[in-house]
Amino acid sequence: MIQAAGVAEVTDVTFANEVLTADLPVLVGFTADWCPPCRQIAPVLSAIAAEESDRIKVVQLDVNSSPATTAAYGVLAMPTLMIFRAGEPVASMVGARPKRRLLQEIDDAL
């Protein structure tokens, strides 16, 4: 799995505990090893995890090793970025994007 530095990995087993019951809103990156745009967005996720840790938690989920969660949220393209607040998905974005644009989308969702 492409592991973004400072970004925790969640799985089918840990998703509910790490994402749905989190105190902060959570940005979930649905990624895969075989996905070039996932590699592009990994440093963006790392930067946001480091800089915005007081207002949003950033995690990633490997779609190949966690198919149940991937299917449950209808994720079909990689990378898909979803923002969860109080256990519910409130925003979904598909594809790599620059940090500034992703931060704006996070602001709009929160």
C-alpha cells in the first residue's frame, strides 16, 4: 500500500472505530497500490494530516485489502476522498487534486 507519511491506515475491521466514532471530522482516502493518482495525492494527504490535525483526522484505506468498506460507500474510482462527520459521509471527491483545492473542499464540507 502507498502509505502517506503521518496518515493512519484503516481497514474493514478498524473503519467504524477510527472513522465513524471519531471526535473530529475524518478525511478518508480510498487508495490502491496500482493507482498512479493515489501516489500523487499521498504527499497532499500527509501535509494536510500534519497541518490540519486540530480540525480534521486523515486516514487512508486500501481498497484491495478492505473491499467491504469500499463497496459499502460505493467507491468505484481511485483515489476517492470522503469526508465523514459524526459517522456520516458529508462530501466525496474523486481524483488527485492540489492541496489548495482539497483544503477548499474540506472547508466547504466542514
